[in-house]
Amino acid sequence: GMLEKRDPYTEYLRKDAASEIELLSSGSYGGIGVSVGMRDSMVTITDVMDSYSAQREGIRIGDRIMEINGVRMLNGPIERLREQTRGLPNTTVPITIQRDGVDTLLHFVLTREAIRVRSVSYSGMVADSVGYVRLTRFSTNAGDEMRAAILDLQRRGMERGLILDLRDNPGGVLEAAVDVVAKFVPSG
């Protein structure tokens, strides 16, 4: 009842969402280094992060997860996958993959690692002396990443302006958002 009347940008998170809060606040989590989505009713790898266990062991974009840690994944839901892939670093998780062009299922054992999620997913020059920064979340390190991106773009010739892309940014830590805004707006 106390939380019934709140602003439209605030969400009540249940205790089981603690890992999501940890991700937002710390910018890291224990995982295997993949992103997934539903494709043709199957949990499918949509991205493999550089330098993490999944990439080192040969997981590819387009691989379909059939089973992970003994749990069948056919028809999802994706939340069940998150429960199996996330955990303490240096622990292992067995995964069974179906891959196009391969007749048999592939079996891997991946090691969970501290996955560092970047707030600035891309920065670069988009036109003569115009920079571009994509800010995907406001985790605690967002201000530092933004500062580093701006300095890099200035070294590369950004003089006319900057496009700050916040599309699909779900928000995050208020102090991090204030830190980012402080790069553009005078104090107070």
C-alpha cells in the first residue's frame, strides 16, 4: 500500500530481483558472457561477449540452447536461463547447444566470470567534428565511462558537437545519471 502511489519512473523490485539491482549498481555480475533472445520459440544466442568463457569455448551467435546445468531450455522462458548462467565467478555450468549445420548436439562446460557491463556501449565520430556516444545504462561507472568517451572524442577532433544516444536506456543509479548530466549542464 505504501508503494501504490509512486512516480511513473519508479518500480518496486521484489527480493528475487536482487541480481538485477546488483548489475545496475556495480556494473558487473557473474556469468558466461552471452546475450540471448527467443528465435522460433527457442532460446538463441544473440551476442557473444569478447574475452569471456562462452567465446573462448566456441559458443557462436545463432546457437540454440537446449539444456543448461541440467535444465531443459526448449521454449524458454529466458528468465530460467538467467538463473542457470549467473552465479559466483569460477564456478562451472554445463551447456548443450544445437548448431545449424551440425548433426549432433554440442556439449560445453563454461566457467562463470565477473562480467563487466559497460554503460557506454559505443563511441565514435559520425561526421566532421561531431561525436556520438551510446549510453545503454546508468550503472555506477557511467560517469567515468562518459568522461573517458568525451576525452577520446575530443582527441579525435570532436569540436562541433556530440550526439548522446539514450534510446532503450532503462535508467539505473540516480547518482550515476546526475554524474553524466554534470558533464553537460552547469552545476545547480
